[in-house]
Amino acid sequence: MSTASTCLHHLFEEPRSLEDYQGGVPRWCKGCGDNAILTAVQRLCRDEGLKPEKTVFVSGIGCSSRLPHYMKTYGFHGIHGRALPIAEGIKLARPDLNVFVNTGDGDCCSIGAAHWIHAIRYNMNITVLLHDNHIYGLTKKQASPTSPLGTKSNTTPRGSYLGALNPLTVTLGVQNVSFVAQAVDWIPESLYQIVSAAFKHRGFSFVRILQRCPEFVGNMFEPWVHDPQKMLMLTHPDGIRVSAALQKIYRNEQVHDPSNMDRAREVASIDDPIPVGILYRNGEVPCYEDLRHAGALRTAEGIRSTLEGEFDKFTVWPQ
Ligand SMILES: Cc1ncc(C[n+]2csc(CCOP(=O)(O)OP(=O)(O)O)c2C)c(N)n1
Ligand code: SF4
Ligand SMILES: [Mg+2]
């Protein structure tokens, strides 16, 4: 091996640091829960040694959707509600990439709801993080589908008239669902564990993260942030474990087996106390990219012959 290639090899093998994944300076408000989510994914990338050139963060539009700008990986800040189809296209064309999606409650559960339902059914190997602050943040405080009944906002000045849509029960109700979890931005240790488990699951991993927006709905999660007994920590050898240090604070613990769909649906319906952990996991559901043999279809020769075939359709051969 030449000196240059030895150096390159060494560089390649060098463990990466957090700084290797830190992109632009975050422009979120002080105290915004998106900061904790960013830290969790940067830690995950570092700990798993993900190659930046093999990793892509895809988003729609919203405060939360700014996350790809703050990663030093590939990123695609997409169109409102369309993060999932963009991510699916990337995964189908390049199944070798680590594909993450950051989407807001408006982005995913309102304008993007149709894509959300079908993405669950396609079960592609993508890690989806729903930043659920119960409000449209970027457009300055309109009610979202997950806003609790009575939420006062610019579009609902007398308080919202409908009860909140529950992204966990919706996801659990769709065919081929394979991974559903819930985390909160204010318990970083379990947030990290859950995001890490979601990344390691092969399939569509859906993590709803309750995220504080101090700018527009400062009181939304206050009772739960200040009273650890109002949190329900779900533990299981196939789920997450709560460390001894965390157990001293969060004493409300329940064993939940993530293979139990009926119980997962019951737990998903609880909103007080807030359940934190892995609700459901099934590693046996096939991924769409495997069914389509993606990758194998994308050889240079395959692309060339498909193109030739298309051109030939329009060729006028001399008589
Ligand atoms: C097609 C389209 N419709 C509406 C908008 C305006 N818009 C931008 S972000 C947003 C909602 C953002 O809320 P959410 O997805 O919850 O993200 P957050 O800002 O709370 O993180 C809306 C309605 C847009 N950019 N494009
Ligand atoms: S408006 Fe809310 S969601 Fe947006 S950056 Fe500020 S605190 Fe975060
Ligand atoms: Mg939102």
C-alpha cells in the first residue's frame, strides 16, 4: 500500500466525533425541543459510525424540517408534506443509504397524511422521526391535527373544536406496520435509546417525539415535564431499559412486550401518563425495496439497456 492510500485508509477507519456530523448552526428558538432531537441523531450517527456520504436526512417544511441543514451528511429539505415519498424514492434507488426522515405534526399528519399511511404499508427501511409539538410552529401558531381539544391558536381563536388525532394509534392501525415508539424531548437518555432502536430496526420505524415549542405553546407539556410520575416508562428485554439513575427519577415503570399488538394499541391510547418506549416491533414484515429487488435493478448496464429500449420506441428506421 502506498503512503497516500495508507493515510486515506487510516482516515477512513478513524472513529468519528460529534463535530463530524454537525452542520450549520441551529436557528431554532431557545428551549425548542428540536435541539434535543438533533443531538440524539448526531450521537447516533457518531456511535454507529455512519458514513456521512452514505447517510441522508430528508424533511418536509416546518421548523422541524430544518434539521437536515444542521447535519454534515446528505440532506433534502423537501416540500410540505412530501418528506416520505422523497425518502422512499431515495431508498428505492439507493437501498445502501441510511435514510432518515424528520417531519412535523402538520407536515406528516395533516398535508402529508396520505403519504404517511402508504409509507407505513410499504414498510421501507427508513427511520422516521415525528417532531410533534401539537402546533404549526414555522407559520406562527395554527392548530395542527395533534393539537388537544380547546387549543387556542390563530386559526382557532376560541379554542379548537376537535379532539387530537393520535399518530401512534393511527400508525398501529395500518397494514404492515413494523415499528412504533414514543419518546419525549425532555428525557434525552431514553430519546437516544429509542432513536437508536428505531435505526436498528429493519423496516419503517416510526418514532413520535413529543417536542416542546416554548415560542407558541409554552405550557403544552409543562405538567409532564415537572412531574416525573406523570411519565410511564415502558421496559422490556426487547424494548428499552431504564438506567438505574433514570429509575430514581422516573419510578412509574411498566413491562411491555413490543410483540403484543393488542397491548400496544391500549398503551398508545394513553395520554396521561405519557408512555415512553417501544410500543410495537415486528422484524418479519418484508420491506418494499426487497420485494422490488431494488439495487439489483440499478446496475449501469440495466439503466443503459432500459434507456436504449425507451429511445428505440421512438426510432424511425430507414426503410
Ligand atoms: C403546500 C404548502 N402549504 C402550506 C405551507 C405553509 N406551511 C409551512 S410549514 C407549515 C406547517 C408547519 O407545521 P409542522 O409540520 O407541525 O412543523 P413545525 O413548524 O411545527 O415543526 C405550513 C402550513 C407550505 N409551505 N406549503
Ligand atoms: S417556533 Fe417553536 S418549533 Fe419553531 S423553532 Fe421556535 S420553539 Fe421550535
Ligand atoms: Mg408542529
